[in-house]
Amino acid sequence: MSDIITFNTETQAFGQPIFKCSGYGLGAMVAKMQEPKVLEIGCDIGDTTQFLLDSNPHLTLTGVDPYVNYVDWNGNNLNEREVVYERFTKRMSGYKNRFALIREYSDDAAERLLDNFFDVIFIDGLHEYDQLTKDCANYYSKLKEGGVFAGHDYNAIPGVRQAADEFAAKVGKTIQITESDVWYWIK
Ligand SMILES: C[S@@+](CC[C@H](N)C(=O)[O-])C[C@H]1O[C@@H](n2cnc3c(N)ncnc32)[C@H](O)[C@@H]1O
């Protein structure tokens, strides 16, 4: 698959109010928080990143994404990642110290981040069962008690649903689904 579809979302985000990004379901939650610290795993062209930053002027966001070509869960090739990275960094440039990118795979970036630090974690990286299982295990400790642990594509991707269900059961939580197919629970 080419990245043309991804670029179209950028156009939609700027031009059409009906567009709902992957993290749309978190907008109302973060809008009510006091100076929330958000972690987004998998930023791509930045639709959710920008949406969350614009949802609360006191929100700060850390993104984790290697911007390396990859094969998605459905076998699609995601290429031209360097071009996406350049467009993403340009798009984020106005947010200055409210935004930081760790350009690494989520497995590696986890080591750099503090425990009990984030108010919201949104997992939207590699949508494979094994990777989401690892992301849940590696990042849950980074979330404060009372924080929102969330991810995208619960109904759309069977491996995501299975991994999220299994991890929720492991930590004794019940998954809730909100707009734009976002799964979440409160820690
Ligand atoms: C579906 S896109 C993210 C969409 C974005 N959250 C949005 O709302 O527009 C998935 C992203 O995950 C990134 N990715 C793939 N494997 C990853 C990994 N192991 N760790 C972190 N990010 C990864 C890809 O580079 C891609 O940008």
C-alpha cells in the first residue's frame, strides 16, 4: 500500500470537519484534564498527535515512532516513511516544547521513559497481536494510577482485540470502547 492514503488523511484533517482521526475518542477526555502528559505510540503523519495537542492547550505529548518502512498487520507495505517523517516534523514544529518525538521502535523507547509519568497512553503502532502484547506489558507501568490506557482498532483488527482483551484480564480491567474504535480503561 502506498502512503497516499495517509496523506489524504492529512488533507482531510485540515480541510474537512467530518474527519475523525484514530484518537478522536480521547478528545473529550483530555480536554477536561489539567496539564495532561500524553504518550502516543505510532504517530504516522500526525493526525491524532495534532488533534490531541489542539484538544487542550496545556497538554504535552511524547510520540514514539521509528519512521522505518514496515509491513502492516494486513500485509500492506508502508513505504516512504522518511517522507512521512519530514511532513510530520514540519506539522509539529509549531508546538515547540509541548511535543517531543522519540524516533525509535516502541520496544526500545520504553527504556527511556519514567514509570508513573503519563496521564494518557494511546497505542497505535504496529497492530500485530505480539507487538501490542509487548507494548501493553512494556508501557503499563509508565501510566499513573487513574490514567487512561488506550489504543486503536479494537473492532477492526482481531489481533488487537485479542491482545487488548488478554492484557485487560491480566490487570483486572474491563475494556470500554469509544468513538473511532478506541479501546481504553482507567488504571
Ligand atoms: C496506524 S499508524 C499511526 C496512526 C496515528 N496514530 C494517527 O492517528 O494518525 C502506525 C504507525 O506506527 C508506526 N510503527 C510501526 N511499528 C512500530 C513500532 N514497533 N513501534 C512504534 N511505532 C511503530 C508506524 O511507523 C506508523 O507511523
